[in-house]
Amino acid sequence: MKIFHSINDFKSPKKTIVTIGTFDGVHIGHQTIIEKLIQNATDNSYESLILTFFPHPRMVLQEGTDIKLLNTIEERCNLLEKTGLNNLIIHPFDKEFSRLTAEDFVKTILVDIFNIHKIIIGHDHRFGRNRTADIRDLEFFGEQFGFEVEQISAQEIDAVSISSTKIRNAIIEGNMAVANEYLGYNYLLTGIVIQGKQLGRTIGFPTANLKIEEEYKLIPKNGVYIVKSNINQKTVFGVMNIGTNPTVNGEYLSIEVHFIDFDGDLYNSKIEISVLERIREEQKFDSIELLKTQIQKDKDSAINFMLTNS
């Protein structure tokens, strides 16, 4: 898959089949649409192309909106690459771009730059300045400029919307089984391992402290989770705590992972965590010894999960 960070960087001698959207989560609803896009392109020896935007348009047009996304932009790219897509354009969304008229968008971008053969789009899609143009306008432009418009059905659009809502709610509630079912993969947390207070090491359970730099990333509900990661080309399971470490009077939210059967230096490494299952609430214990006992129980739960799901 080729990735372009501006519409103006893209050029293709072949005709393209295009869709436009945020595709946050790249979940099962999105995957159905992407499969349709790729199949259309493959059948006609054209190039498949997704146009997406970053920052999210709502971040720009609704300043102060605390929007949380299922994927960082890097995670979204990695997930889309797995679909077999030919081209991904991540265009910087700003207020100037939002003022582009519908006709200018179609003529200067879809026709002149994308060399478009067909656009696959939702019946409720709106575009152009103040989002005044709709699917009927797009069909009019299609006739004028010689490209096809295929509508994604209302049922498919509803499936995307329902999936996104269920995934977000499930993650907020810590229900990873539901979230992962609708995603079609395990929810991801990607970050840099930073130095923590090293309390875990002193009590026999060293942890990797994960810093997620993207403030817009949706973090699951506080609690203890079974997770896995790929470290040095090996799958490693672990126990992750999201919370404030109340037993030691912690004040700030932290994400800490104790990996099972792993001994190595991960500081400053970027790692990707797959969140598998939430096993309990974060608790405040009366002593460090009680905390150690519970961590061992959590570790045993992760080992059992690993054995029954391997």
C-alpha cells in the first residue's frame, strides 16, 4: 500500500475507484465497504484509493471538542494496509480545505488528481463548503465529468454506525469481548515505554510503563486486563493495569504492563499492546503484601487464558 500525506502528492496513470471517510477503528462494518472497493478495482484493473483526513474534521471545525478515536493515525494506516488497499491519502484537514466548494472538490481533486472512474460512497455523505452537497449532487457531477457513483446502502451505513457506537461504549465500560468482536481484531494501544517509579520491580513484578502520546486515543476503563504483544518477533502475554495506583497513593493515570516470561530492557521502545480481556477493577490494598498476592492471581489468570487460547 502506498501512503500519501497530501492529495497533491498523489498521481496515478490508472483510473481509480475511490471512497472517502474517517474509517476510525477499521472495524467489521468498514471492512465490508473496503472489500467492495478493492474488488471493484481488481475486477477492472484499476487502483483502489481511500481518502481520509487528519486531524479529524471535528477537531478542526468544533474547537474544544474532546473527541476520542479508536485508532491513532499510525494504527489506522497499519490496519488499512492489511486489507490489500492500493493507495491511502491522509490529507491534512484545515479550515481552508473545508471552504472548498463541492464543484471544485470534484473537478480539481476527484477528476484532475485522482483520475477517478468510480466513487463508492454512503447515501448520507455530504461534502463541499458547509457540507451543502449530497449524493444527488455527486451523481450530477458524475454525469458531467464522466465517473460512476455507487451508493453504499443505508443498511451498510447503519451497520458501520452501530458497530462504531457499540465498540466505543464497550471500551468505555471495559467490555473487551464486545469491542473486539465488532472490531474484528483485538483493541490496540500503541506507545513508548518510559521510566516509571519502578515499584513493580521492587516487589517482583517489573512493569513496562506505556506512554500514549496521542491525547485523542480512547483508553479503556480503569482496571486490570489480560494483554499480549509482539516483542522481538515473539508473542508475549501480560497483565496490564490502567489507573492511578491507589495502593501507593498514585495521582496520575498510568498504563503499566507486567509481561509474563519476559526479561529485557524495553525503555524508549515503541510497543503495540493487544487488549484481550478485563479481569477486575483497580483496587486499593491495605498493604504491599496484599497487592503482591493479587498481582500473582492476575498473572495466573493471564497464564490460564494463554493456555486455553493458544
